[in-house]
Amino acid sequence: MKRIVVLLLVVVSAFSSAAIYAADGSAGTSSLWERLRKKIESFTPQKKIGATNAVGGVRGAPSDAGDLYWKGEASHEVIDAEELGAFKKAMDLATAGETQQAHAAFAEFIKKHPNSSLRKDADQALAALAK
């Protein structure tokens, strides 16, 4: 009896995960450029501020107000405005069909921002443009 219940649970979980994957739309129907555009729209650009702030003695553990977590709140990744602008420019060139200029723009992006969170996406874009 236990074996039948375990087997039934395995079959149900396999079918439910397959249905979720198919309903998600990530089964390869969206192109690389659509996926990248959605990803960069979720980023929040951060401008560099030249001002210096000072805080007096406050009791308690040091924390930043931006580090607060609210359950269920969608978090946006913060990225430098220049870095995001360079990636968007390269994306626009690629979607406009200007592959040579887009390839150069993505290569320049990787050169200027080697530790970017968009580095893997830029590498994928370069590979797609090389085809």
C-alpha cells in the first residue's frame, strides 16, 4: 500500500512540474532578445552620488534602510546607470538588425564591465550574433 501511495505521489509531482514548465512559456518559445529585454526592464538604475553623508551614534545593529525585506515584495536588482545604458544600447542595435555594431557594442560592454551581473547575458548575445 505504501509503495502505491509513493508511486502515485511521484507521478502526480512529475506531471504537475511538467505542466507548470509548459505554462510558464520558458520552453524555448521566447527569443534571446525578448528574454534579455524583460530582464533589463527589471533592473533599477543607480546613479552615482557625489555627496557624502554622515550618521551620528545610533543604538542597535548597523543597517541600511534599503536592506529591508518585506515578505511578498518583488525586489529589483540595482545596477549602475551607465552599465545599464550601455547594455540597452547594444540590445537596441541587435534588435534593429545591425549585427556588426551590436557585436562591437557587446564586446565593449564586456571590456568596460567585466564583473557585471549582465556579463553572462552579454556573452550569450555575442554567441547569438556570431551565428
